Amino acid sequence: MKTLKYTETEAKNRPHVHVGSRRYVPPEEIQHLESDLNYTLISLANGQKILSSTNLKKIESRLVMFKNFVRVNKSAIVNLNFVENHENIGFLLPDKRILAFSRRKGKAWKERNL
């Protein structure tokens, strides 16, 4: 199965990422992803949540070409376009939750962005 699909919207090609089953989502609408065992909870910008039976690592490999997605820890990926603020311990999301860095990911993020 293809991992990317392009659709014609407003006279331009727009990529959609395969997130599981027969579901494709535009990457700019994905706010963050969280793992739950072998499932992934995908939170979209419009508030909708999708539970996918595809694991987080597989979806991450499909998002690698989009530079605005960052792996925060072993169970979360965040879209930097939706980050309200960068805290010392993680990213502040629009719903006022903080996705905390793992020790290694936080250190790498700070070294790269300071």
C-alpha cells in the first residue's frame, strides 16, 4: 500500500499520509501523535482524534519527509506548527498539555536549537 497519496484541492496537489487502515490525512492537519501499546492516537487540528492500529514508529517513518514533525519521547511526536511554546521540559500544546522530552531527545533538541 502506498504511504503517500496526492489529492487535487484548489488546483494544487496536496499530500496525504497513510495513517492506517484505509485512512489518509494531510500532514499539516496532524497536531500530535501518541502511542498506546500497538495503537496510535492521532490528534488533528480540528479537535478530531483518530485511533489507528498502526504503531507510532511506522507512522513516524511516513512523516520523516515533513520537517516539522519532532519525536519528543518514545511515545509522542509533535507537529511544530501547533506548538504554543517551547518549555524547558517539553512542548506546550494548544490544549495546554505539555509533551515532555525524554532525557536524550531533550538534550539533542536543546543542543540543536540553542
